[in-house]
Amino acid sequence: MEGPANTLAYMIAGYAIIFTVLAVYLVSLVVRWRNLRQDEETLREIEKKR
Amino acid sequence: MDAKPRWLSVLDVVTALMLTAATIMVFFYAPMEAVMGPVQKVFYYHVAHAWVGMLSFIVAGIAGIAYLRTKNIKWDIVGLATVELGMVFMLVGIVTGSIWARPIWNTWWTWDPRLTTTTIMELIYAAYLMLRQGIEDPERRARFGAVYAILGVVSVPLTFFSIRIFRTIHPVVIGGGDPGADGSFDMTPKMLQTFLFSLLAFTVLYADLMWHRIRLGRLAERVEQLKLRLSQ
């Protein structure tokens, strides 16, 4: 009787994509948060000076 | 101002633990499928991503209705957050499905009813994000977003039921499938437990990411208001 098909490479590719996309999305959230906080601080300073 | 809530930190930890547990279950608890081999393990997270994608778009429709009823901008922030997350999850669902299909269907892609309706759904929400960018007035943008999300949600049941209505080669996980479906398998109790736990873990991940994305949306809203004030 034949064993399961050799599909290990596809499984690795699938999980690599899943965890990479999740990591990239998390990084994008952090980067956007930092940029917006900087923008907010700058705008508040400008507002104060006015 | 806007310090991270303690409960959000708790949810972050719970999410990380649940995802770790789900991954351990996928690789070390669920048995290897007898015919497809290791690639079948992609199924657990593939379905979980597709589920969260559909859930996200349903939440967008609900947020759209809530915005039109209340005119409260917080619902627009919720709508945008959930559509962005839905896009990410559904995209991963499509790509992992394609990776699974290559050894099982012997092709990366086929215009099967499920694959076609999923692609249409993804494109509908890609258009939502692009069209929003073109509207500067926040109130008009929110109104447009709400109406679009309510209309767009029709694509969710169409996608979900496509494999139950039309002839398809896509396997049906819950309920009876088309006899022509290629790649279906009977789940053992351990497979079913892993599958259900993965669905739960990704639903918790969705809630966690939503909370973070809504906070980001509120911050973006504050920055936009500041810009508007300064430009006057």
C-alpha cells in the first residue's frame, strides 16, 4: 500500500506565507501607529505656537 | 493620552498563547492525512483565514448600518478596520488554497465557483479601500463606505453557499459536498478538534487585531481633525 503523497514543500510554503503575512501586518500596524503619533505631536506643537 | 488598555495587553497574550497552541495541535496532535500527506495541514489555517475574512466583511456591513443610523464616525472607523483585516485574511485564504490545490488538483488555480466568488469578494473590498481614498470629506467618505459595505456584504453568502449550490470541485467541510469535489476527506476526532480550535484561535486573533486597528483608526481620525483645524 502506498503512503501519503510527498507534499511537505507545499505545507512549508503555506505556513511560511501565513506567518509572514501576519508578521508584515503586525509591523505595518506598529509603523503606522508611530508615524501617526509623530504627526499628532508635530501638529499639536504647530497649534500651540499659533 | 491613548495609553494601551490593560485588557488589550491581556488579549494580546491570550491570542499569542492560543495561536501557539493551535500551531502545536496542527503539527503534533492532528494525524497526517492518509492520501494528501503534509499539505492537508494547510487546511486548518486556510479555512480559519477564510472564516475570519467572511466574518470581517459581515462586521463591515453591520458597522455600515450602525453608521447610517447614528452618523457616529466611530462606526466608520470600525468599518474600515474590519475591511482591511478581512482583505488580509481572505488574501491569505486564497493563496494558501492555491498552494493546497497545486498537488491535489494538479493546478494552482481554476475558475471554480468558490474560487471565483471569493476572488470577486476580495476585489469588491479592494475597490472599497481604493474608492475611499478618493473622497476627502470625512462625512461623505463615511456615508459612502457605509452604503458600499452594506451592498458588498451580499458577496459573503454568495461565496459561502457557492460550493453548496453550484457544481464544484472545492471540498465542503461542513455539510454534504458535491460528489465531484476533489480533495475531500473525513475528519478524525483529533482533526476535528484541531480544526475547531484553529477557528476559535483565529477568531480571537481577529478580535485582538480589530482592537489594535480601531485604536489606530481613532488616532488617524484625531490627526485628520488637527490637520483640518490648522488648515482653516
